Amino acid sequence: MKRIGVTGGIGSGKSTFCTFMGRYGAEIFNADSEATRIMESEEGVKKQLVSLMGAKTFLPDGKLNRAFISELAFSNQNVLDTIGEIVHPVVQRAFLEQSNKAEKRGLPAFIREAAILPNSIARKDLDLIVSVVADKEIRVNRVIERSRLTKEQVEARITAQPTDEEYAAGATCVIYNNGSESDLAEEAETFWKTLVVK
């Protein structure tokens, strides 16, 4: 079984690429969704986050105060980095547990989808790393179309994430996704046939 990291900035199309991988039989581990689950359910993590960002970190119902956290984290690199230091090791443990179960079930691939692959510790457990990249203007338009974010908010998130060059530097394969969804589907098929089940 191949353990594959799929990464890329907001609006790049990494989730769509992962959807195509799922159709070929890969199981998808969404690291960002798993991070949210961990931040909302694990008491030790919750305490560290409140210590870092204050009482507004969580809403009265226990859910993350996403608007507050986003505004704080994307305007303060130290806060963003510290959140990663708190959450990434726990996410990594979950990834290894679930990928081992997938391997025992005989799946051809297990994919870790994440906006950012944190560090060498996470990367060493991956056989392949795919970076999905697209031009900034295209990414901004995609995100505006699917969300309520303003252009300025989207650009702030893009600025806080690695550059396309940084994404490409650590990748086994770079997918350029400036075209249509059908173009990306063809890229996904080629990747699967040449690097996953070759």
C-alpha cells in the first residue's frame, strides 16, 4: 500500500484531486478535519489552545470559534505555528493508526490530505507527496465562488500558507491545476496509473 501526502494551498484543488483518488480505491484521511475533531474533543489539546488564544477559542457549544481563530492565526505567524505544534503530533498518531488499518484491509493507497504537511516526521511516513498548485488569481476566484470570504480574506490565507515554489520543493509530483475539473481528472488518472499501481 502506498501512503501518499496530498497538499496544496486554499483553492488549489487538492480536495478535488483526492476525490478522484478515492474513486480509484484510495482511502482519504483529511488531516484538517481530523485536527478539528481533535481540537474539539481532546481535553489536553483544548486546554493548550485556550492557554494560547484565550476563552474566545471555543463557542458556548464547545465548537471551535473558527472566525476568531482564523483572524488571530492568519495575522500572527507565531500563533499559527504554535497551534501546529500542539495539534500536528496528535494528528500524526491518528494518521498512522488509520493507515495501518487500511493496509491490513488491503487497500492500494491511503492519502493524507492537508493544506500543510507539517515536518520531516510526518513526511518520513509517506511514500509519495503530491503538491497541487494553481495561479493565485484562479485560486482566489475559486474560493470566493464557494464561500462567503472576501477577496482580502482569501488573499490573507494564501499569504499565510507556503508559496507554490515551497509546495513544489518537497513534492514527488506537482500537479498544475489551472484548467477545468476534467483536466484535473486526467492528471489524477495519470498519477494513479504511473506512480500508485505501476
